[in-house]
Amino acid sequence: MYHLLNTAFGVALPQLADATGIMLFLNAMDKIPISLTVALKVDHIPAYKILKDIVIPIIRPSIISIGAIFFINSWNEYVWPTLILKDKNSFTLPLALQNYISSEGGTNFPLAMALSTIIIIVPLLIYMVFQRYILNSISNSGLK
């Protein structure tokens, strides 16, 4: 019906309703003064311009940090892609790693460890690049 099997969108879709992201967005939006948006509406500024020119630049650090957190979570996910992805050509890297590990003792450990290292590099780089946004967003989420 929705054609989500064997698609990247089907793997990423549950991340859109993640409680952590909703909480971080809510706290970021609470920092925008209501008087600012009311004053802009009084000046007959269209809602899309308020969103594009005022709101999004204010919450940009939260958008970046939530995007990085969701990417890392999606990258490391194992159970949900196992349910959604049936074609071996569309497997994520953690699922592909499972092909090199055997419960019968025939595991190719050098190859599995090399693939594990490659799998770790991308989320580590994403976190290192966006670390200040992630830490700032999380530390300010409880402050008023």
C-alpha cells in the first residue's frame, strides 16, 4: 500500500516520531518569544516568511543536532531494518555485517572487524562535526 519495504524511507520513517526529537524541538520552539511572532503578524508579515526568516534561523542548531542524532540512530539500527529490508542488496551495513558472522564457528573475524571499523567511522565523523550543536541542544533542553 505505502511501498515501504526495501526502501531507505521505510527504515528512516520511525525516526520522525521519536520522542527525543519531539522534546528537543519543543524546547527549541519554547525559546522563541511569542511577542516576536505576534508583532510580525501585526505588521502583516506572511506566516511562511516568519517561519523562513525568523523561526528556522533561531532553531537551526536544534535542527542540525536532531538531524545528526537521528542519522546516527538510523545508521546503528538493527532490528527495524531486519523487519523492513528483505532484499540483500538493500541491507544496511549492520545487517550486512551479520552475513560475515556465523553461529556455527565459521566466522571470518578479520573481515568482520574490518567491516565493523568501517561502520563506526561515519557516525563518529558525523558526531565530531556536529558535537557542539548536539551538546548545546541537549544541555539547553532542560533550561528555561
